[in-house]
Amino acid sequence: MKREDIPNLISVLRIFMSVPVVWMLLEQQFGIALVLFAVAGISDGLDGYLAKHYGWQSQLGGLLDPLADKVLLVSSYLTLALIGIIPVWLVLLVILRDLIIVTGALVYHFRVMELDAHPSMISKVNTFSQIVLVLAVVLDRGLVSLPELLIDSLIWVVLITTVASGVNYVWVWSRLALSHKKNP
């Protein structure tokens, strides 16, 4: 293993951290789940810092990092819905958005041209709001009682940013595909 592989190794470890996070959520050990989720978040920042600061960025890392984030978030959302803490319809919407984006990216990449995708600002806001919702509901169940209005508001923020982000990706990639067909 080379030093340049450290960010990728951290991303892989973050994928595996999803298992104990889900387990602790299922066991309703919310304090431990919160700590594990926080460690995963810190590892996300650490691998990004190392990759950028030392120039250890790679194509594999460009795939592993967002994959690790998605595995952790989607598994957390599925588990929180399973135990009745967040609405199932919200989880389905989040997963549908991700499926639409991945499908669109694959179609664009293989039918139009190579895709050099970077997250849009609304997508970053969506991911942040999804993380905040997980932290809030786990914090609410484990350590501090939060106002129901706050949790409900966060659910609406995730709903709105999920829809806006999905529509944004479809709009941008559709326009790019159409302009590429006009100007090959």
C-alpha cells in the first residue's frame, strides 16, 4: 500500500462503518450510533483533506468517496424508516432521486459523452440536510429531546432539496445532451 491509497482506504472503512451504525440504530443504542456517525463524518473530511492537500486524488477515490457517503446515508435512512423514526415516503424519495441521478449519469456517459460530474450546490445542500436530519433524529432519540417542529421542518427541507436537486440534475444534463447533439 502506498501513502496515496490512504484516502481510498478511509473511504472503504467508512463503507464498512455503515454496518455498526445500522446495528446500533436497530438496537436503539442511539448514543453509540451518533458517535459512529460522527466518526464517519470526520473520516469523510479527513479523506477529502488528504486527497486534496497531498494531491492523492484518484479516479477510484472519486467513486469511493461519494459511494461511501451514499451507503452510510441510505442505510441510515432505511434503518430509521424501518424503526419508525422517519417517514418511509421520504426514504423512497431519497432513493428514487439517487437512482434517477445514477441512471442519468450512466446514460449520459455512454450515450452522449464522458461525464465529468461534480455535485451541484443544491445537491450539496441536499446532502447536508439529509445528514442534519439523521443527526437530529438520532440526537432526539438518544441524548436530547428536540422540538417536534424542528424534526418536521428538517423532513420538509430534505423533501424540498431532494426534489430540487433531482430536477436540477435532469435539467442540466438534458440541456448538455441536447447542446452536444446540436454541436457534435
